[in-house]
Amino acid sequence: MFAVVETGGKQYKVALGDKLKVEKLVAETGDSVSLDKVLMVSDGDDVQVGNPVIEGRSVTATVLEQGKHDKIRVFKMKRRKGYRRTQGHRQQYTELEITAI
């Protein structure tokens, strides 16, 4: 059994017991989070597809960790003008474990 859920503007295919990193959610470590935007649920031959979401279905997950991804470097340069700018960025994430579909 798997489901396709949307959170943080991205879509994820999840199954029971999966761990995934999503955009930062407002929750503490150990809290239970309900993902209500379920786009599709498949259980063998039984497939439900939403239009755009399936009403009344949700995926429950437990928050494992709040953290930051590795730093990326943003470098801008214009040739022959002496213009150079370096900037760093670390995106925040929430790590979830799927407990129920």
C-alpha cells in the first residue's frame, strides 16, 4: 500500500514505515503530524485518485528530527566588470516517519 501526498509544494510517494525529509513543518520532535492533501492511494488493484485530493483520507507521520540541509554556495559574477558575490544557504527540513495511511 502506498499513497501520494503533497506538502511544502512538493509531492511524495510514501508507504508505511518510510522516512522522508520535507520542507519545515511547525511541530516538535516526537509529535504526530497529519498530512491531509492525499492525491492518490493504492492498495494492490484498488486505486483511488483524487480530483485534486481525496476527501476524508489522511496520512499520519511522526516527527523524527528538525534540521538543516548541507550548505550550498550561490556565486554571481559578471565578466570584465569586477562584480563577484558569494552567498550561502541552508534549507530547513523536517524528517518524518510514516506511521499510518
